[in-house]
Amino acid sequence: MTVYAIADLHLPAGTNKPMDIFGAHWERHFERISEDWRARVTEEDIVLLPGDISWAMRLEDACMDLDAIGRLPGVKILTRGNHDYWWSSISRVREKLTGNTYALQNDAMKLGGLLFAGTRGWMLPEKDTADDDRRIFARECQRLDMSLERARRLDADAPLICMLHYPPLMDGNRDNEMTRILKAYGVHTVVYGHLHGAAICGAFQGEQDGIRYRLVSCDSLGLRLCPIWQTE
């Protein structure tokens, strides 16, 4: 079994927003991702999708995109991104999922001997960060704590993989409340997205406090899935 991750699919259902308006490297981006996905992923594998799944504004409009993901091989696990305005109540989202697809929100799941948890995250606080953004970040830290606590209730010792949309750290900000929570729960690997273009250069990728961090926004990966775990 292999666990892959890829974020920021930005599928266009109901919005007529092709991603190639952001550059030629986005041309046919989902077709290219799907080709790589079908060539490498088996039904026993797991694919993590940490946010910005669809440009749709309503859940009904996102169903076309969710169905497209459901038709791809493997077990799919979704978490919310900042552009996933269609993501309403978690019960309604789960009702619309097809094809061995799961959504996480303030909870966790165990699959293939691994634990999966996570939340959206938010912009990292800096000296000039607005009070509203500080409050949102604090709320996301609470949600992260809740999700990881539920994961550890499922299994105190299993490897724990955390999905975040926003980066929980950057090269210039590697110690904050979110990284301290991740360390406290003994997270093994964190995957995150959100960063595109020049912002990719500021991403932290590597190990800190025993935790592996990996940026998996699809353009940072060349529109190819990133393997993050493999078992015999």
C-alpha cells in the first residue's frame, strides 16, 4: 500500500474557471493529474487531498468534481481548503461523496494501520497580523487539537499523518502554536498545500522535531502525485 498526496486541484464545475488563466503550466491540469493517478494508484492505495478541491460555490455544483475524484482509483481522503466555499455541513458533504471517498472535519480515521487527521489551518501570525486573522488561526489550532486528539483515541501508537491546507510553518516561521500541537501528538508526517508560484520557494520541506513536512500543492509537484508512505 502506498499513500499519495496532492492538493489544490481547483476543479472548475459550475464556475467556468479554467486554471490555465494562471499560466500555461496549468493547461489541462486535471487531465494530466488523472493520467498520472491512473498509472500509479491501485485500489488499495490511499490518496490525500488537503483542500482547494473545487471552485464551486455550492455543494450541488461541486458534485461533478467530487464524482470525478470518486471515479479515480484508490481510497480518497479530503479536507477543506480556503477556496472550498461549497463545503457545507460535513454530513451533507459526506452524503455526496462517491467511489471510496472520505471527508475529515474535526475528526480522524484509521486506515491501513495509519491514522489520518487534519484541518484547514490559516495564515501564520506575524507581528503585523490583524486581530481577526489571529482569532481564525487560534480557532484552527483548536480544531487541529480536536482532530489529533480523536486520532490518538483511535490508536495511541499508530503512525499519524496530518493533512493541512495552509502551511503550518515556513522557512521564516518554524515555531508557533500549530507546530507545537503537531509535536505534542507525535505526528509522523504533515502534508499541506495552498502555496503557488513564487510562494513555493518559502515553503519548509524536511524534518523538524521528528515530524516530516511536505508541500503537495499540485503545481509544486509538476501535477504528479507525491508518495509519502509505503508499506510492503
